[in-house]
Amino acid sequence: MKPDATKYFVCPTCRGDLKLSSTESGPEIETGSLACAACDKTYPVVRGVPRFVAGEQYADTFGRQWTRWSVTQQDSMNGSRIFHDRMLRYTGWTPESMAGKVVVDAGCGPGGFIDVNHPHAAAMIGFDLSVAIEACYDNHGKRPNVYLAQGDIFNPPIRRDVADRLYTFGVVQHTPDPEGAFRSLIPLVKEGGEIAVWVYRKMLIPQPQYWLRVFTAGMPEPRATRFIEWFTPRAMKVSGALGSVPVAGKLLRRLIPVADYRDRLSLTEEEHQEWALMDTHDALITRYTYPQ
């Protein structure tokens, strides 16, 4: 954590200012605490990350997911432009348009979008409820303009009116209250700033994964990992076979509840298998998924 992080972070309980206590000095504080002068609450700094929540709550499946696949979705590490292009497609913003701006990534996971935005933003602030924030810190936390915290989207530990731009992608539909999660972020954006949300689209007929989720949602470890590692390669084979059917193949493969991107992303076969494991875990194991 940067020693000056308190210019962006506040007490999530009362919005009071925080004071850093640590025996360390230098550009990064690995261990210490943040004390609120207004309500006397204290928040620990553990492994470089200020912790504004006591645990992962409903986001524990994401903690497991992004700890395992911490670098899979980092453009700078896999040589792709997947997240660069997603940012443009979701918002119309280019990473270059972040220049000089304070940017907030709500529900940042391991930092796939931070990866493309931090080289341009004046300050890049990310927070996540799960321990995925630790993967994000390993990937990006020591960059001079990146500020990270473990915090709750319903009670974000970010100052109000601080963000020139704020985005939350694929996050609010995984909370118990998607609209409430989105509304909690609006006060963080300064007047004249911009906020963007991307969510799973609600279909008239639920996609096959939602039928399977009746049995898999919230599945505990180690059962969840065993199931995903058993199910995904088999489902990929079926999806591949259906995808080879002339004309209708592209539609038929969507009937299989597996994250098969072989007709959409330019990845190696090994990367396709890794993305399939990762995003099938996302689709089937997460506790809440409410398309909008």
C-alpha cells in the first residue's frame, strides 16, 4: 500500500479520514493499520493490501478462481489485446483516454482491466471483496499509480467525488442485489465524471448453465475444483463436436454449459483449455448470478 493511499481510501463505516500506522517506510507498506479518527475503527494492512472487510462473504468462489488463474487474463502477460478491446467495446473508452484521470475499478479481481488502464491513468484505484485482490497486488500493486484495497461494493472504502471514471464489469450481477451494488458506486464519481457497468444479459430462455447451477452454485472446495476439472474437458469435447456441424454448429455449441471460446478468441489450444476451466468455474460455481 502506498503511504499516501488515504487520499483515496476512507472508513467505509462512517466515511471518516484514515491515519496510517506502520513501522515501515518507503514507497510500499506491507504491514500496518489504518485508524479512523471519527469512529475509532481500525483496519489492518496485510501483505500490502488494506483490508476493509473481515472476510470474503459471498465472493469466496472468486477468491479461489483468481488465485488459481491470476495471470491468465492479463494482456501484458499473454500478448493479446482481449481486455484492451473489451474496454473499448463495453464503454467506448480507449485506455489512452484515461490519461490524467483518476480511475476506479470496482470488483477488480486480479486486475485484467487495471493491466490495460494503469499505464495511462493518473491514479488507478481497484478494490475487490475477495482475496483476488492479493493476486491483483502481486500483478500490479507495486506500480506507482496503482492503489488497491479489499472492500465491499455495497460499502466501498473509496472517497466520494473522487473518480473521473469508474467502471464495474461482470461484477454486480454476482452480488445479492445488483441494482443496489451499482447505486452504491455512483457517489464515488465526481460531477461531470463517467460511470460504466457491464452485466450478463438476461435472456427470455435461460442459457443451459443456469439450469446446471441448480446443482453447482456455491459448491465447496475441494469438490468444486474436482468437478470443474472433470466436467470442463469433457464438455469441451462435446462442444467441439457440435461446433463442427455445418451451418448450425456455432449455435449448437452454445447449448453446452462450458466456456468454449474457440470461435471467438485467438488463443493457443492450451490457453483455450485454461480459459475454459476458469470461466466455467465462474459460470457454474459462483454463489449469485443474476443476469440483467
